[in-house]
Amino acid sequence: MDSTELGVERFWQLVGEARGASGGAVAHTAVALLARREAGEILAAQQALWTLMARSYRSPLWAAAFLINGGCSDDGFDYFRGWLILQGRETFERVVADPDSLAGLDAVRAAVAGGLDLEGEEALSIAWEAYRRATGEQLPAGSFRVRYPELDQAWNFDFDDMSEMRRRLPRLAALFEGQPAV
């Protein structure tokens, strides 16, 4: 296992621990837990976070976020993926592989029913805030790298096109049309 994958594994352990202890404030709890660790481990967590952000930078997931949140800018997609990371490893991996599986999540159903956006902007600053708390300093410049993959051009369509959304994300689209999701 290379150092990036080891960092990702440790990051998932942190998220799991924070989810178990948070009572709902996962990012806040993760910051507190991470701030107790060595500066090098905090920096590794920052890289791990952005590695996961790159892994989830996928056109089908962006289309799903657009549908759920009623639109999705670049920043909005970052915040949606932050929310997804805070849901934990199993959910993250399942949803990245099959964004339509979001239709089965209680949080998504509740958001759709309540007209709420799913955003986790605070997830993006877990390591930044932990480093500041632990050292009293800002994260060093260049402390992480992110390289996003090219978006899938087969998904380059108008996300407002519900007929196309029904074809590509049928379970999610059904939530917005009052039909039972299958």
C-alpha cells in the first residue's frame, strides 16, 4: 500500500470514528479528533481528503447532485462531495460506483421531501482547521495535490432534461416525480 492509500485508509478510519462519536456533527468531531494527532498525520489527512475528492469527480455523480440539489455549480459539487465523504466509506464507494443508488439513502429522501440541499462544505476544511488548532499555523502552501480526471463527455447533456435524467438516473428521477424509487 503506497503512502497515499495508507493516508486514505487512515482518513476513512477518522471519518468512521467521528461518525460514531459525533451525534451528527461529523466534520466538527473529525476536526477535534484530528487536531490531537501529529502535524504530519494532519497533512496526510488533507491529501487523503483531496484524493477522495478527485475519485468522486465524476459526471454521473455531478448529474445526481444537480438533480438532488436543484442545480449544482462547481463549488456546489465540491460541497456535495464533502457531504458524501461525511457519510462514510461504504456509502461513498457505493455512490461513486452507482450515483443512482443515492435514491436509497434516507438522507437523500428526506432532502428531496423537504426541498433541502445536501452540502458538506465543512468537510473540506477538516484538516485545515485541525492543523490550525494543533499548531496555531495555517496549512503550509503546497501541502496537498489534486488532479481531477476528465469528465465523461457522454454525460455532457443539459441536466435540466428530465427525460435524460430518467434514462440515466431512474431511481433518483422517480423521487422527483412522486413515483416509488425501485
